[in-house]
Amino acid sequence: MGHQISRRTLFRTASGLAVAGALGSTLAACAGGTGAGSDSGKLTMTWWGSDDRHAAYKKALDSFQKKNPKIEIETRYQGYDGYFDKFNTQVAGGSAPDLLQMDTALVAQYARKGILAPLDSYVGKSLDLTGFSKTLLAAGTVDGKLYGVPSGIGVNQLTVNRSGLEQLGLKLPDREWTWNDLKKIAADVYKKSGGKQYGVDDGGGSTLQCFEIFAREKGQQFFSDDGKKLGFTADTLQEWWEFWAGMRGDHASPPPAVTSAAHNDLTKNAVVIGKALFTFDSGVYGAGGSITDAQLDFLPTPQGDWSGAREGNFVNGGVLLSATKASKQVADSVKIMDFFAQDATAIKDMQLLRGIPPTQKARSLISGGLTETDKLNMANADYISQRVSKAADALPAPVPPPKGADQIWDLLFQSNLAVAFGKKSIKAQLNEFFDQAQSILAG
């Protein structure tokens, strides 16, 4: 996973959600006390991620064990694909890890099935969460109890080819920009480049990085709190699609063939191939670095410029560390959580490999060793986090996505393409989208 949560990450997450939901009663039946951990008596810890993340975790854990020699740790790690399938099998068989890296989108399902241990009794004692905002801790909180410690700040933001802007004589917009500001500069890119580049990739079907923010600016969530229906209106989606139809018409965004080719293929992203200078896809830059040689910069998702517009941005918790309820070593797992949350050695070892560090203390500790792009990324995430925390009108962070969410996100993308290719009118596609989405959620 990168520094932000990308659409691709959430497609993978939703497949994990489906697995969690499908096992349902099996997991609940096994949660009560079938045992967890390793037969060797060691505390087992598991995570997913890149090779760099693996190396950083192991280096930090070596430091922890030197300070806590009585706690022996057995580490297990892999890629994201299959991670939760394996975890579910281990839970069902009574061999779940004691401590695991948990997905923010899945924590509610596992907590409600009794798989995860509540951590509240440790907070302020062996678990120091000083510096963690209430907004951030909400990512690991389910029904009023804490089940996971956030690793970092995850935000939705635009990635910008700043060097490309400068070559055209254009300046990076102010962070307090609006959708109309995006429209203007995107059209300017097309004009200044002589029609060789578009301003921003087509966001009409980009659910999480932009439409969700747009809906929240109108006071609407993507899904209802119970996950049984959509939380936004047809009028909101119609306005959204009309905005992007106008963007394509003004050559501010690329034609649908470019958008279609880039779907789930980051190497064909409009910024990566030089066709646009702004993208909503956070995967262009992440924990593995950048996949373009351009000098990148970052901006919050634009704000609404209509009367009564609300703060639409929100902060999520990156990934979480959670303990399994059946474990006999929950207290030791909490000590490890505390170590990653507050210990300077662990913070420096992890850098940005679990997201933008969650506290100002942690961000200050690593800032000196970051690249210029890392610093710009962290500064923008910090800016968004502070703005959200001060906004009196901000909605709560989105509820965990329900089963079928991945199908609905893809439906939004394909619906926007149908409009862009001229296969359907916006009105006709709206009716079809809402009918299909409600059918998915009802199933």
C-alpha cells in the first residue's frame, strides 16, 4: 500500500470484505477461545506489504526485542492478495496470529464477529496514544471501542506534475482551491501546451479520490450508515457527471479512450504517460516511490464553491495494528503497538512505509531524512489533517464499505465511460446506475 488509499487498494479491500462476510458464522463460532499464536509459545505477528515494509518492520522489531527480551516474536508476512483468506483460515483453525496488521475497511467486520481484542483498558497505561487525534483513532474504533491503532494518516489528494506545469508557465494552485479553479487551470494546460496535454484525468468515474469528496461537500456519504443503500442523491451524481462532461468538452480532461486504457493499469495513467498534469490516482506515488520522473507535488481534493458547501475531505488511519481476542498474549501485543506508536527508533525505521506518521512528534522525527517529494507529500497530508480537525461542518469519516462495494465503484467508473463514449445520456445512465447499485446492495 502507498501513502494514500487508492482505488486499486480498495478494490482489493472489498474482495477481503467479501471473504470476511462469506465466512460469517464460521468466524463467529471460532472466536470465543480456540487459541491463537504459535505452537512454539512465541508471539506471532503478521503483516502485508512491500519488501521495504518487511525490512523496516523486522529492523524495528529487532530493536523492540533487545529492550524486551522476554517477548519472543515470530514474524509472518506476505503480499496483500490472499492475506485475509489466510487469516480467516487461521481463525477458523484456532491458529490466528496474536498481532496483525489490519485493514481499516475490515476492522468493523472482524471486531463485530469477536475476532479482535478491545484495547481501551490499555490506553493511558501500556498503550500511549498521545498525539493521536480523535478523528484518526475513529479509523480503529467500532461501536465505541478501540480495536486497532492507526499507523498513519491516509488522505485523498491530487498528484500533480509540478515540473510540467512550470514548463508551461503555470503555477501550482493554492491548497484552498475549488472545483472551478481545477476547471480553469486544466483548460489552461490544454491551451498552453498547444493541445498536446490535458489538465486532469477524467474524475467522473473516480469514486474515492473525488466523487466521494464532492458528495460529502453536499453533506452526503457514499453509503448509508447501515450499508444497505447509497448515501447520495441522483441530483448530486447528475451534477457530477455534467461537470466532467463539460471538462471533456473543454479539453480540460482527456477523451474516454485514455481513461478506459488506464483503468486498473497504473502504467497508462494520464500523468504517467504525459497526457495530463493532474491525477486523482494516488498510486502514481506511494511507499514504493514514484512511477514517473516528473517532479511531483500534491493538493487537497478541491472544495465546493457553492453556498453551504461543507468540508469534504477526511482522514483515515492508513493501516492498523490489532490483537486477536483469543490470544493469550494481548498485553504483549499492546506493548508492540505502543512501541510503533511512540518509540523514536521504530518511527525512524518505518519512515513512510505505513503511511504518513500519525502524530506531529513522529512526523518531526522523520522529516530530516525525507526526499523533497516525500516532504511535499507529508506537508500536504498534514495540512489536510489539520483542516479537517478544525472544520466544524465536516461529516464523520465514511463507514466501512459494505459487501458489493467493489462492484458499485466499478459500476460508477463504467457508467461515466458510457456517458463519455456517447453510448448513454446522463439521465439514462443515472437511472441504470441507481437500479443496479441498489440491486447489488440488496443482494
